[in-house]
Amino acid sequence: MANILILDHEEDFRMLLKRLLERNGHKVFITSPNDDLSRRMQIESLNLVILTMGLKDSADLAGQLKRINRNIRVMTITNYLQGDAEPAILDDFLIKPVDIETIEMKVNELLSRITSDSI
């Protein structure tokens, strides 16, 4: 079981991802980009953050999160790529439209990296 934060503007999408990930046994927190992240939870306790925003904004936020918790994994789901390649600070990204199975596969892959890195 992992602690996962979903940060998205759209409540429906947040709830869909929350239900999917909770079904797989994870503890899921949801928030919007307008909420103060530091007030919402202890970032130190998170294993994975899923962002749905532009790649540059995601990379900026990932950098902030990783300064607090260097073991956290950060993935973004974005509408388009800005520039030629993804910023190195992100652990992974998906381009919309994306199906639930792909999201689930990426989440499992990222969480398995946490397990293998801690060995």
C-alpha cells in the first residue's frame, strides 16, 4: 500500500483516479492546484504524486516536492509536451487522452521502483 496524492483541477478526474487507486489498496489524497499543498498533508509521508498540469509547471512542482522528500515519485498527465523532452525531475509522464489501464500500469511501475530503490 502506498500514499498517493492526486493534484488536478477537475474534481471528476480526481475522484475517478482516487477510486481506481483505492481499489488497488492505496491510500489516496486529492487536492486542487489552488489548495495550499503544505497544509493538506505531510509530503514526507507520500510515495507518489500524480499531477495533471503542463509539463513545465509539473517539473517545477516536482522539484519543490523532491526537496522536501527525495524519495517521492512524481508523474504528470498532461495535454501536450512543451519542448523536445520531458524534464529530468519528473519520474514519468503520460499524454492525454490516456486510458485507466495505462495509468494503473505506470503507477504500479513507479511504486515498484520505490521498493527496488530501498533495497
